[in-house]
Amino acid sequence: MARLKVTQIKSRISEKKDQRDTLRSLGLKRIGDVVVREDNAQNRGYVRAVAHLVKVEEID
């Protein structure tokens, strides 16, 4: 199954609380943090909600 490599590229300081919470649920704490998550609808929704703060790559 495909996986998503999610990297935080921008600060969460000036963002709304729900977007900060979404970053935390993805496991991202600071700029430069990288997590690898399964490619499913839930994680795609998380990434879509904070697309302006993260960079996403699909890996096998």
C-alpha cells in the first residue's frame, strides 16, 4: 500500500486552532519534522486541511 511522507515547511503559530490540532494529529511538532503515514482517506483529509503548511510526497 502507498504511503505519504509529510514534511512541515511553515510555522503553525499564526494558524487557527483546528489547523494546529491537525498538525499535531499528523505527528508534526516543528518546521522540518517528517512523518510517514498510510495513504488513506483520513490522512488525505488531514493533509488537505493544512496543505499550505506541509509538503507531501507519495512513497511505496
